[in-house]
Amino acid sequence: MINLLSRDGVHRILTEMVDNFTGFAPLGIVIVAMLGIGLAENSGLIAVVIKSLVIYSPERLLTFIIVFSGILSNLASSVGYVLLVPLAGTIFLAVGRNPIAGLAAGFAGVSGGYSANLVLGTIDPLLAGLSEEAAHLVDAAYHVNPTANYFFMAVSTFIIAFLGTFVTEKIVIPRLGKYDNKCNIKREKISRLTPAERKGIKNSLCVLAFFCILILIGLIPENGVLRGRDGSLLKSPVLEGVVAILFLVTGLMGLVYGVATGKYKKDADVMKGMTESMKSIAAYIVLVFFAAQFVEYFNWSNLGVIVAIEGAHAIENMKLGLIPLVIMFVTFSGAVNLVMGSASAKWALLAPIFVPMFMFLGYTPELTQVGYRIGDSVTNMISPMMSFFALIIVYFQKYDRKAGIGTVVATMLPFSMVFFIGWVVLLIAWLLLGLPLGPGAGVHL
């Protein structure tokens, strides 16, 4: 244990500041993942896939597809907020439904379903890296894989999509009633995909299929080249190097799409696209600098461990079981989200305390991370601190000039409540069944 205010402590703070930053696990992971995903986003691939899912869906499935597409849009940084939410309002108006209900459905999927997805996004390696650094306060060898919550979050994608559809159809639409169109908004014609866009999607899917076949060839045989050294699937480079796989697959899919649509005509265009993706994580890099110092100071001073031990003892004395403990933590995470918007910033502060605390109680960092992700997601829609909340108000005001913070919160509150109940029930059922949260990620240490 080191006194940070002592001579040795001050020396260590000054001499190891740079190493703390460059050695912080989430930094490289997120940058590499974003290089690939950013290329797919910059090329227009992610936007056109989300758009095609919505505009080509049958009208009776429209609400479900909008919420579902909103959840999937979280693979990229802001595509859902910038493209899908306003598109959902436009499409609802075009089919004669209340456009504000369309905005609400899209916003619920993008924001309320933030942590769920069928595909790993940048949030998975980001949170996993922070969880791993926090776990090292107790066990220096503990590894948290970016796929740590994949099984649970993949199932959650469909649960949240169904819940979002239910709330939209049974609560929001009846409450809003028929749209009076006092703003004289004309129904816009929804444009279909161009031949170049269709060709780009087709070529990108061929790239995806090629990678899937290569991975299966490397994994299925007992002596497959992509299996671990002991022949294990859990120790395979596909899982342990999932960020590299994500970079290669999404990057090449974006590259192929960009070439097909004429977005990328020379190598300089590709480099520019990757550079643009780095601009979107500039704020994250700043956050990581301070988070890295914060975690290391907790480690050197043992403050995080002391707080975790005391907290674990207090919880043990309360005789709380696993399920009440998880419900309390999800509720706490949701409450914190109302006053602090950034998911990574909150986890950078909470992980060094709660991950060790849960570990001392016998529960894995992966479980703690799941609880946090649920709480962080379900209150996104009603938190004015959420970075895109002001933009959502602008979307609402297009169809209702009197709309403000209260209008948005009142519209989204049913989603928040139902998502909280449904997601917690799913987690309780998951724990009772003893299912793994992700590949090799259990509940108990």
C-alpha cells in the first residue's frame, strides 16, 4: 500500500502517468475495434442496412422492426440517433400513424436497448476492459473477454424489441391518439435503395459469408487452426482475439461497400474514412487518460480493495441473497445514469468499487458488468444528461412545437419502466437457470 501524498507516492504519480495511460487495457481494444466499425459507418454500410430493414419491413411488423433496428444500430456510434429515430417518425407519418409514436419507438430501441445487440460493438470491449482493470485489484490474472455478456445480451435484443413493440402499440399510441398535424408536415416519400447500394450490400454480405466459412473451417475440426492450443473453443483466438476479428470483418465489409457505391475511389478515401472514425472517440481517449490514473491510484493505495471489502462485509451482514443484490445494483446504476450520461465514464468510476466488492462476495466481474449495463440502459431514455437528449427534443418539436423535456420524458417513461421490469425478470430467470452470461463467463467465481 502506498500513501499517494507521501514522497514516494508523488514520485510514482509523476513518473508512471504516461505508462498508466498507454497500458490501460480498454484503450487499444476500443481504438482497434473502432477502426473497423468506423470504416463500415463512414462508408454508409451501417446506415443503409438499418434503413433497408425499416423501409422494406411489412407494415404489421413496422414497430417491431424499428425498435429492433434501433438496438442493432448501437453497433455504430450515433447512426441510430441521427438516422433511425427521425426516419421512424417519417415512416409512421407516411403510413398514417402518429409520427411521435414512431420517434418514441426508435428512441426506445436506440437508447433503451443500448447494451443489447446481436453483434459485438464498441461498448463490449470498452466495458470489458474497464471491468478487467477493476478485477485486477483482486486478481491480477483475471481476464474479462469482450464476449463476456454476449449470450445474455443477444437474448435481450429480442426481449427488448418485443417489450418496445408492446409499449408502443398498447400504451404510447393509444395515449397520443390520432395525430392532428397542426405543424402541417407533409408526408415524405420514402426512397428505396439505389442499385449501387443494393450491389454494395450484396458484396458486403459475400465478405461476411467468406469470413464465417473461414472461421468455421478453423473451428469445427478437432485440430482446427483456430482452436486453442489445448483444442478448446473457449481458449480459441476467435474468442480471445474477437476485437481483431471485429476489425477485419467490419472494416472489409465497409471497404467493399464503399468501393461498390463509389464512396471510396482511392486509398486516400479509405484513410480519410478511418480518420473520421477516430474523431468520434476523441472524447473517449480523454476520458481514458483520467480513468487510467484513477484505477491505478485505487490499486496503489488499496482504497478500492478496502472499500470493496467493507462493502462486501456490510452486504453479508444484511444477509442479502444474489437476486436482491443484483436488483439493488441495477436500480443504483439506473439512478446514477439520471445524473451522469456517459456509460464509460460511469463504469470507470463504479467498476473499481463494485467489481471487487462482488468478487469478494463470490460473484464474477461479468455478472457485475451485466447488472450495470441493464441499469445504464433502461434510464437512458428519460435522462436529460444523455448526450443526444437535446437532439431528440428537436425531433419531437418537428411534429409538436410545444414539446420539451417534459414531453419526451412523459412519452418515454413507460418504456423505461417496462424495460426495467422485463430485463430484471430475464436476468433473474437467467441466474436461476444457471446459464452462462457469455462464452466461459459464469456467475460464481
